[in-house]
Amino acid sequence: MASVVLRNLSKQYTGNTAPSLVGLNLEIDDGEFVCLVGPSGCGKTTALRMIAGLEDVTSGDIEIGGRVVNDLPSRDRDIALVFQSYALYPHLTVADNMSFGLKLRKVPKDEIEKAVQSAAKILDLTDLLKRKPAQLSGGQRQRVALGRALVRDPAVFLMDEPLSNLDAKLRVQTRAEIAQLHHRLQATMLYVTHDQVEAMTMADRIAVMNLGVLEQYGTPRELYNFPNNLFVAGFIGSPSMNFVTMHVNRDGERIHLTGVDAGSSMRVTLTDEQSDVLAKSEGSEIVVGVRPEHLKEGSIDRAGFSAVAQVQVIEFLGNDEHIHVTSDDTDLVAILDAHSTVAIGDSVTLSAPHDSVHFFDPTSGLRLSQSS
Amino acid sequence: MANIVETTDLTPRRRGLARRLGTRGPANIVLGLIAIVWLVPTVSLLVISLRPEADFGVSGWWKALLHPLSLTFSNYHVLFAQGFVAGGLLDSLITSLEITIPATLLVTFLACFAGHSLVFGRWRGRDIVFLVVVGLMVVPVQVALIPVVQFYRELGDLFGLNPYGTIPGVVIFHVAFGLPFGIFLMRNFMSGIPKDLLEAARMEGAGEWKVFYRIVLPLALPALASLAIFQFIWVWNDLLVALVFLGGNLHTPLTVFLYDQNHELQANYWIISTGAIVSVVVPLIVFFSFQRYFVRGVLAGAVK
């Protein structure tokens, strides 16, 4: 087991104008499960491959277990990588696939046997050890790929979107299995995914990346409750957070926000604390973010967001329904419970309490209230 | 269609046969005819080799099919009984093997190494080198004969090692002209091997040699087997190169041996037919023993 530290890690591919990774700083504690998440092309896989030793470091340092490994070949870094494609050796049986690395390291036969058996037991592969990869289902192949990493007992597990080739049901099941595996092994794991749900459900900490830059690094709760900027706010949570541009007005002692259009029904009343924070933006426009799950039907008498909107689309999902509404040409999504009686074309009042309203600077995209 | 099958009173087996003849019958008949036409020369050669020498001038070979009991192995017996004398059938057979086996092994191995390096190596200019190799494929053997003979002679003058007229001289020539196609084949096949597999193996501690030997080579086996068969048959059937480069050598390969049986006014047809059948048997053995490596879909299950 070991910690992983990235210091100002950058990657510039020759021939590309924009760098793929810009000064990434990340500390992964011993035994921690960290997810690197972001849209495609955000540099998360590049970062992982650099840690794995499959890509050269342009600048910066990679430290594994307190040792800088920049120029160390992959095989000496004591890491295991689970590939997105699994990369199983098709000509070898499951058992041989799993023992390949140990055999190369000249581990005694009985030890290899023991390691393979115990990994197979953990991953429920015991009956499949004699099969070839072609004879396995997608989920089984995925488990073999995990098993191949497991038998080596590496200091750090790296996983590159290991669930993306599985169907939805199997993905949920395997997600739980990987989380369980982490709990059981207490191993350091770095997991790359583009799926924020995977990241939220499994990770101890999440690093959100965009365009080669780390946007925010924190626990799932921190990212959800206190997103640092518009990108993180929009990326974490499903459906995405609603963003509305609003005007900051002073009304005597108090600051409040109104819709940009004249006669808009959108309005945010602020607490004293929020009022202090937004006072410096008086007279200008800011971006207000409200998560769909925090919007409720009806008005509130406390401070918070409220708007009157017309219902355009209703998506019934069983236990709740997503309603897509328009208010002053702004599209909003709200999650209402399934007993709601709203119908398409209705005019509804939606509101959210003050503690679930986020404020962002429209030019920098940064969060405007004091964080946590 | 389904109704017809149900109402006709056929056993399942006959129904299957009927359907097969109904849909594939014409195609099978055409293919059968082509196969027969294709096989006639070989069959006639076999029959001639099994007839007494005296019969050859008397009647056509097909007459022998009416009297199968008149067929005899005496021609084979006579040729094999000569033993390993220079210029004999057995000696030529051995010479052919001496040329073909090293030429085949060298080409397959070198082409595998080259393919690996061209696909998975990390050096600049791999694509250009590959293009040059592809370009070399169009050079006909005939234009290179005289320059190579001269080159061999230069080698002899400079180092006292003239490969001209020797078996290694022929082998080197065959290897040089077999390699471009071999490299082309292996490189293209290996480029279908997912890079993830190699990265996985490297991460698990495999050096380049282990990656080649344990991952790439087993996966490239189908291409390797076809290359080996092609190369073997080309070299085995070569007359021109052997004729040019083995001038003056007492030991000649089978092709030259058979060629030598043609004389200006007459030919030893009994020797030609018998020797030809012997020379057909060896490539057939090679083909059928390598055939089992033509496993399709050997990469299935590697990724996804």
C-alpha cells in the first residue's frame, strides 16, 4: 500500500497545440479510493497512464510511496492497471492470465497457485480458471481483469473506466463489488471514469477535471454541496444543476436577486450572510444555480429561490418525475414526487430553500459565497 | 417452402440432403467439375509414374486406368534404389530440403522480428521503412540475378568467401527475396493486435523479448503458419534461382533434377513423372501439418 502524489504534472503531446494536462496537483492517501472524473478529453486517462508509466512525463513529478517514479519503467512501480478494454491475453486461460505477472517475476509455483486461488475466490472465478477469455461473458472478463491486478498485490490499483463496456445492470452490480473490494483490501485505488454517478458512489475523494485542468478535489459531499465553480456544479449531479442569470439589487438594507427580464417572476431572497457576500456584486449580474432535486412545487416564506414557470415536458420515472419548465425564456428542470398533479401547459410556482441556492461569478465561473 | 417440406414424406436426413441439393447442387456440380479439370494433370502424372517405362510410347496414360493391375511401383523402386548418389533423385530431394528449410525458417523468424519492431517499436521512421519494404516487393527476381551473382563474386574477391555455386548462396538469395512479403504480412497482421495487451504485459514486468515471445508470437501464429507455407512452397518449386546460382554444383534440388531429364530429342518421362510426384508429396505434408494453426478469430476475447 502506498500514497500517490502528483506535483505540477503536465503533459504536452508533440504535434498538439494545447497541452493535455496542465500542472496537476493531487494527493492520494494510503488506502484511499480516488476517482478522476471529467468529460472525454479532459486529461484524466492521460494522468492515469502517466502514473502507470505508459506515457512520458513532460514536466512535474509523480511520487508513489514517497519515491519519485518519473523515470522508472512501469514494471518497477509496483502498480497494476485494469484496462478499459480488459486487455486479457486471448491465448491464455483465466488462470494463466492471472498468473502471468507472477510467473515473470519468478514467484514460486505454490505461491502463485495460492494467490490465483484466493483472488479467484474473492471474484467468484474459481469455476472459470480453465477457460479462455473468448469463452467468458463481459462481466466475467471484467472480473478476470480485476483478478489479474489483485494477484499481484500491488501498492496502487489503477483503473481506466473498467465498467464502461458492461451493460447498465451489470455496471451497478460490479460497481458495488469494486467498492466492496476496496473496503476489504484497504488498497490505494485510482479510478478514472467519465460517469459522475460511478465517482459519487464509489470514491472517498473525487478529482473533477476539465480541459487538462483540475477543477476541484474533494469528497463527494463537498463537491455536491459546495461546488467551486460552474463546471463542477454542472458536472456533478443528475440531472444537471439549473443555471439562471439574475440581477443583484439593493432594497434598502437588504440585497435580493431578480430575473434579468423586466417583470420576471424569478426571485431570490437572501439571508443576512448571503446578503453580505453578494453586496459587492450590487448592480451587476451573477449566475444562480439550483439543483433540480431542490426545486419544490409551491412558494416558500423563508429566504430562497422562487419562480413561476410553464410546464413543457413531464418525464415519469416511477418514484418521481422530472418536469421541464420555462420561466422567462429560461429552461429549468425540477424533480417532483410522482404524486404531483401538474400537467403540460400548467403554470407552477417552484421554489428552493436558501441553503440550496448557489451563486457564481458569470465571467470567472467561480463560486461567490464563502465555501463550506 | 416450409409447407412443402412438411407435407412431403421424407426422413429428416433425406430432407436435409434434398435441401442441400436444391440450393447448393448447381454450385457443387460446377465446383466438382473445376476440381476434376484441375486435378487431371496431377492424376495423369501419378498414373504415368506408375506405368512401366515401355508403355509410355505405346498408349495414352488413361488407357492404364482400364487395367489397374498393370500399374507398378517399379519406377520408384529403380530411382530410390540408386541411393544418395550425386545427381540422383534422393540426393536432389535432400538438396531441396537443405535449401528450403533454412530459407523458410530464416524468413519466418526475421519477418516476425521485423513485424514486431515495425508495429510496436518506438523508433522514428517506421512507416517509411515499411513503405520501402513494400516497394521492394515489386522488384522481380529476374532483374536481380546478374547483379547478385556479380555481388557474390565481389564478396569472393574481397573476403575469399564466394557464395556463388553453394547452397548458402541460394538460401541467402531466397531469404532476401522472401523477406519483403514476409515483413509485409507479419507487420499487417501484428498491427491488428491490441496495444493494450502489450502495455498490460509490460506493466506486469515483461521485457520486450518476453512481450514478443509470450504475447505477440502466439497471437501471430496464424500469419506465421501461412507465411511459412507460402515461403516453403515458393522455394521448393523454384527452378530459376537454383539453376543460376548452383551452376557447377553436383548437388541440385529436385526442380533442377527434373529439368535435367529433358534432353534435346527426348525426355525421360518416367523419371520426370516419378520425381514430380515425389516433389509434390513434401509440400503437401508441410501444408497439412501447418494447417491446424490457421485458427480464425485467435484474438477473440482479448478486448471488450
